[in-house]
Amino acid sequence: MSAMPEKNTMPTGEAHENGTVFDPTSLEGILEKYRGAKGALIPILQQTQASYGYLPRPAVGRIAKFLKVPESKIYGVATFYAQFHLHPRGRNIVRVCLGTACHVRGGEGILDAVSDELKVKPGETTPDLRYTLERVACLGACGLSPAMMVNDTTYGRLTKKKIAEILKKYE
């Protein structure tokens, strides 16, 4: 039995935890750009995440084989940096501020209202991949507290009643 070349070690059509099928085509293009390069792990992870929206488990395995490092090293780097995500994220990222000003003015209640509306807890993504809910330490919008962001848009002076109206814009 002959060994498969390194380039073909990723099974095509491997299903992920969210039911999508992993297509390694773009990953192979990313890896080729870094063949023989030193210190390529973070740029490879950044470009892989840009391509897939997160770091799929099969991609991590393929990157580890390509770089000839244990998968644990890849996961160590990916979990150290907040920019990397190991699970699919929603098309809309909802960040609820819980900094001091927002906390004092009801930020936890806003977070609870968003969580109830989306039916997910902070750190989770809706099953339809429409929203990911995140709690953040500060959005820098203290004068608008309590505040949240949806993607790049900041919403301030929030009330629980405003949440459904705001989220409906992103359906």
C-alpha cells in the first residue's frame, strides 16, 4: 500500500459539528503560499479563518501536518489569541457591553434580553448561524450606556424593549 502525498491527507467532504462539509481547496492554496516559510503559523491561521469563518477541526489537522508540528501546538496558539475561533460563528456578531458604566445602567439585563431573544447564551451561536452572542468588557461607548454592537454598529441607551427591534434589522 503506497502512502498518499502530503497534499492529499485531508479527507474531502468531512462533515463538521455544524453539519457543513469541509472543502480543503482554499486551505491548500493558503498552505502553498507558505511552503518552506519560517514563522508561518499565525498568518496561516489568520488566512484559514478568513476563508472559513473559523478554524475547522480538519483544517487544524492539515495545518499541523503541513508544518510538521503537533495539533496541540496549533490549538495552543489558536486558543491563546482571542482573534481565533474554533467553532462556526454567526453572520452577525452581537457584543453586549458589561463595562462599569453599562453594568451600573443595566448591562446584565440587556445581555439577558438579547440572550432570551436569540435563545443562546453568551459565547454561543444560533443554530442557523445568523447570530453569535458575546459579552465584552467595554465597547468604549460609556456615554451611551448600556450599549451593544451588532457587527460594526453601536446601539446605546438600550432598554429591553429595544432589543427585538434592533435584532430584527439583521434577519
